[in-house]
Amino acid sequence: MRISIIGSGVVGKATGIGFHRHGNDVIFHDIIKEKLFMLKKQGYEVTEDQLEAIHNSSISFICVQTPTLNGKMDFSYVKKAIVGIAKTLRKKRKYHLIVIRSTVLPSTTRTKIIPLLRKHSRLIPGKEFGVCVNPEFMKRASALNGFLNPWRILIGEFDKRSGDVLETLYSPFKVSVIRADLDTAEMIKYVANTFLATKISFFNEFFIICKKLGLDPHFVAKVVSLDPRIGEYGIYGGRSFKGSCLPKDLEAFINFTKDKKLNPKLLDAVSLINKKMKKCESLTAKAHE
Ligand SMILES: NC(=O)c1ccc[n+]([C@@H]2O[C@H](COP(=O)([O-])OP(=O)(O)OC[C@H]3O[C@@H](n4cnc5c(N)ncnc54)[C@H](O)[C@@H]3O)[C@@H](O)[C@H]2O)c1
């Protein structure tokens, strides 16, 4: 299949290179020339022109950033990319599948992205274009390996046709493909990331308690983790969670639920413990200066 990658950063690059390895034609697009230059040097097809990317593909993966600004998900990058694509689709007038890879809060695709696509393309979703949400669960440090060896593939679909096209693309991956509606797929990504954050804060809380009691927190955690239901991820306390996803997704999700008058007490505590841990780290760093 012919695929375009809109946003060739960590996720876009891994997705595009991964699909290329599976025999697809991939064209990368980004607003930063240097990113395209590097990909071109590695032999990949690139374009600075979004229109060219859309015209030369039948599926576009939207992989632009969704940072958290003042506690809220910044939708501006997705919006800009989507409006541009919609205007191009208006001229293309050939069925095209839009796949949202960026992490977006539950209901974003249904209530914001599809209306934008509809408005600026004047096309009918499900008939003239398809839409899927396909969250990525990879780790930044091993993005390509994570893409090529996923634990599961999650497809949120606007309609059956959209899901079928994306599932066909993923058919060489020997792993279960789970299909859901758009909102559910978006929610699953946040549940996964906030759970990982929760696990880290949980073990950080015990790290602090063990230290206060004169016990070895790493030995305690290691023995606890031998239960396969618990596992080793995030158990070695003493460090806050950082990285490009967990802090921003936790914060955006907490505020998302608060806006809906829900009160995520556990997630608030997870965030609080992380702030406490961060403070401990900076105090330790200062003490070592
Ligand atoms: N990094 C991870 O490990 C990871 C894992 C899972 C999900 N995600 C999610 O995937 C999304 C992308 O993350 P990332 O780490 O790849 O971000 P990134 O910053 O590495 O890449 C985003 C790219 O999009 C480009 N871009 C922005 N606006 C554009 C536009 N209008 N047209 C074309 N390109 C545009 C940027 O220049 C940048 O190169 C985010 O929503 C993130 O939360 C990231």
C-alpha cells in the first residue's frame, strides 16, 4: 500500500520505516526540513509538500506532537495537520484513510478531528474518506523495535471499511488486532499510560517508606516483582517518571476528567508522589554538586 507519514518524529519515523520494511511504499512529510533530510539520506522518500504526500498515498498516519500546555492537551499541531489534509482531500476526491497515531484525549477524533475533516474537505466520512485511531504503545528509546514487535495492535474505527483497510495493512504482523470504536481506542491509550505512571508512583511511595524504616527498597521491590502479575517495569523506586509521554498524558487526562466534574483521586495522588520524587531528586543532585 502507499502510505504517507504526517509528522516524522519518533512515532512517525518508526511507523514509516516499519511499514516500509513490510513492503509498503512510504512517503515522509514534516514541517522540519532537517528531519526529512536525515530520512532522505537513509534512502527514504520524503516531501516538504503535504499535498504531494496525500496525493501519493491512500493512507495517512498523523503522528504530530500533542504536548500538554497549562494542564491541557495542545490540539493545535493536530488541527493544523488535519485542516491541511482535508483541503487536499477536497481536490483529490479519492477514498483516503486518515489514521490518528498521535495520543489524543477520548472523543477528540469524533468531536474535533472528523468535524474538521468534514468541514474543510466537504466530503462524507465513511463514504469518501475513512478515519481510524491507532495508538502507539512504543517506548521512545526503542521505537522501531516497539513498532515491529507490538504486544497488540489497537484499531479504533469510524466504520467497518476504515478498520478493514487498516487491519489489512497490519496483516503481516503476527499479533492480535483488537478493534474498537474511536473513543474507546483513545481511552485505552490513556489507561495504559496512566497505569504505568501509577505503578511508578506506587513503588516510589514504598521507596520512601522503606528508606524511612531503614529497609532496602530495591530488594523489597525485586522480590515483589517475581510475581508475574506484577512484573519488573517501574518497580525500582527513587526516580520520578519523566519522558515525553507519562507526565504530559497524566496531567492532560487528570484535567480532562476534572473538566467533566469527575474526581480522579488516585491519579491526583500519582501526580503528587511524582512531584515529591522530583523534589527529592533535585535535592539529592544539589547535595552532590
Ligand atoms: N515518543 C513516544 O515514545 C510516543 C509513544 C506513543 C505515543 N506518542 C504520541 O505520538 C505523538 C507524536 O509523538 P513523537 O514523540 O513522535 O513527537 P515528535 O515531536 O518526535 O514528532 C512530531 C513531529 O511532527 C512534526 N509536525 C508538527 N506539525 C506538523 C504538521 N502540521 N505537518 C507535518 N509535520 C508536523 C514535528 O515537526 C515533529 O517532527 C504524540 O501525540 C505522542 O504523545 C509518542
